[in-house]
Amino acid sequence: MTTATRAKNRAPGPKGAPLLGSLGPWKRNTAEFLLGLQRDYGEIVRMQLGPFTVHQVTEPEAVRRVLVENNGNYVRGPLYEQFRVVMGKGLLTTDGEFWRGHRRAVQPVFLKNAVADIIPNLVQATNEMLEGWERKAAAGEPVDLMTDMLKLTLVTLSRSLFAYDINPSTALLKTIVDDVVEVMFRRGVPSEMLPSWVPTERKRKITRIHRAFDRVVADVRRQYAQTGEGPLIGLMEQAADPETGRPWTAQQIKDELLTVYLAGHETTAVALCWTLLSVAHHPHVQEELDAEIATVLGGAPPDAATAESLTYTKMVVDESLRMHPPIWIFPRAAVEPDELGGYDVDAGDSILLSPLVSHHNPRHWDNPLAFDPYRFTPQAVKERPRMAYLPFGSGPRQCVGNFMALLELRVIVAMINQRFRLSRVPGDSLQYGSPVISLRPVKDVMVTVRARERGTAVPAARPAAHPAGSAAPLSCPHTGS
Ligand code: HEM
């Protein structure tokens, strides 16, 4: 019997309300709602979100089918189209030959061997930040961790890829990022139904964002024309359209530049924030990290060789990306009908991949709310289905910046722990914000920083037994505990 003649086999899922489907619980607490779907219905769940039929897919083989095996059938879809108001037609928002040509053009600077070149910039920018922390530690002032991480990743990205010293207190920071999130997601409100010439708050914000970005893009390009420096802007200026052979237009360069700035700095900053907080919250992890940093770095900043040897630090980062994946959901839309895990998917249906939900699937992660870096020993990784872990996505659309992000995380986490102890300001509760793009803490994260005395003795040996992770409040912010 063909799919056309047999009854469709629909995945289980919530019934939802008439017309709205499950929009109510989705809006109330999206993370909790999606985790509950996996718990109550399984690894392929069908739901209605207003007019959209959506399948949440966390079963590893089905995830592989969407992202790898049959990836040509699954395009970006309506959510990514919303990103276009800011990012235009860049790597994140396009498909097919256009995307392929652009990916090929920028890929060389993101290869594993190439990203090691960013280490000197990374070390310099981190040292600059830590000098400010020395002063704050001496004065007993707290540090706004998220803001500092956003600055650090923005400065590093800009210097490393564009040889451009961006002023982190202007243009792209916090308010702009918040505006970007808002204009990309606030559609369908009554003021947006007005004729296009009527000014609205959203349109004013879009204009403001573009004005700020236009200045940055113009500066980056002018500086490249003068100096010829900046590996990524160099590739973009020399790239040619594969069909016409013509150089990229100014608009294409702007869109890609903006995509990289936006996709590259906030995600890494969020990951840094969660990793540092997780370390501060788990003394046995802190101890083991200290021991590795002392042994491998011995007080010096990381370089290409030593950064590679920070294997426990890498496991800590991997575990943090499991527990708190910054890109916690991402969508696709089916072009043709398909079958996922035995269930039918119709053309036009949306697919929701959720690193957060996949990473908390008890079938692949024992005690998923516990923070335990030993889940990432080479042996443990080999024994798990690959698609149970996807902080950077997978397949041809896997994050182009994944090696860069992992290197940044390892180097910055090591340098901060080499010199400081962090602790959260008492009484400051930590929860996920309403996560739209990245899984950020709900509000500013204030930490006190304490400078470690140089030469402080640190325990050399790691605990003999595999330390059981602890499920502490930090481990479970999405459920609000
Ligand atoms: C911890 C940090 C990061 C995380 C968790 C992350 C996560 C992701 C994920 C999950 C995707 C795939 C989305 C999908 O398939 O729909 C993605 C794509 C992308 N990321 Fe990242 N990312 C990070 C850092 C970076 C950095 C440092 C850069 C660049 C400097 C970057 C640039 C991009 C771009 C351009 C894409 C689109 C790639 C394409 O479709 O060809 N990301 N990222």
C-alpha cells in the first residue's frame, strides 16, 4: 500500500484548543511545554500551533533523517523568514544554491586549523576584561556576567574575523540585541496590520538597528580597503556569485557580516555564562578544572598546543552545552511528504529540532538534570547515538562557527578560572528567560569575583571515582526550581 492509499500514521501529541492548538501552553513556558511533550508522548510528537502543524523530533534516527540523510527535503521555513527583517539573505536565512555558494565562500576561516589563529586575540581581549575584574574584586563590586561575556565575544569576533576594533559599548550590544530579538519575533500585533507607510515602534526599531549596523559595515569595509586585513571580510570582498561570476554585492556583504556578528557573539556569550556559573556551582568540578589548568598551563595563557590539551575543560564545556544549549530549538519545513520514525509528515509541516529536549532525554542521558562532565569521555561519546547531542545542529547546515565557539569557550573558561573564583550574588535566583532565540538567563547575572592568589596550591589529583553530578537549582532553571 502506498502513502496515498493507506491511512496516515500520525504521531501522538496534545489535542490543543480549537484554532489555537497548543499556543497557550507554548506561550506560557515554551521550554517546560516541549520537555513535557517528550515525557508524555515520546520522541516524535505532533501538535498544532495556530495554523502550523509542528512535529517535535528528538528520536536520534529521525533527527538524522531531517538534518543529514534527507536534508534537502527540509528547508528553513517561516520562522527563519522572520529573521530576514534584520539579517536579510545570509547563511542563516537562505537555502539551495545561494546558501551553498555563500557557505563555500566563508568556510575556510572557520576550519579547525584556521580558528587557532584567533587565540592571540582571545587571550588579549580576555586579559583586558580581567584587568577590570581585578579592580572590581579589590573594590568588592559585583560583575554583570552576561554583559561582560557579550562584550568579550563581540570584541574577539570582530578583531579576529574582521580585524576591526568594535566599540562594545555602542552599536551592537545589549539594547540592539534585545531590539533584534523583539522585531524578529513580535509580529501579528495590531499595530503591524497598519499600512506600510504608518510609522510604528517596531519599524522605528528596525530602522535604528540597520543604522547602527550600516555604520559598522561601512567601517569594516573601509578599513579592509585600506589595510587588506581581516580574514573573513577578505573572503567576502573576493567572493563571486557562482552563477554570474560577479562579486558579491554590497547588500550581500552586509547581510553575511551581520549574520556572523549576530549568530556568533551572543550564542557564545550565553554558553560562557552558563559554563562559568555551572563550575562555580559544583565544587568537585571546580577542583578538577583547577588541577588541569595548573598542570597544562602552569600559570601561562593558553596557546594552540595547550588549548588542545585542556581535555577536562572541554568536557565541562560540552556538558554545559548539553544542559543549557544556547540555541535550544531550531525549525525546518518539509518540502515533500516524508516518514519520520514510522509517522507521516505532510508537505508544508514544520519540524522542531530541540537540543534542549534531546539533551534531557532520559533514554540517552542518565539523571539528565545532573551536571556531569564525565558524560563526555571519548568512550561515553562513542556509546551514545550521535544525534542525541546537537548543540551546533548537524549535517550540511551545522553551525559554521562551531570550532571557533568551542575554542573560545575552552580558552576563556580556563583563563578566568586560572585567576578568579566566581560566586553568585546571594538571593539572585536564576531562571531561563522567555527563550526566543538563545537560552539566556532571565535577567542580569551578577557575580562576585575573587582574585586567586598567584601560586595558590590546587589539588593535583582528580577524584578517583567518577563523581556523581549533583542536581542543584542551577541544573534545572527551565522548571523554575
Ligand atoms: C556556543 C556557541 C554557538 C552555538 C550554540 C551555535 C549554534 C548554532 C546552531 C544550532 C546552528 C544551526 C541552526 C540550524 O541548523 O537551523 C548554527 C548555525 C550557524 N551559526 Fe552558530 N552557534 C554558536 C556559535 C557560532 C559562532 C561563533 C559563529 C560565527 C562566528 C556562528 C555562526 C553561525 C552561522 C553563520 C550559522 C548558519 C550556518 C548555515 O546554515 O550554513 N555560530 N549555530
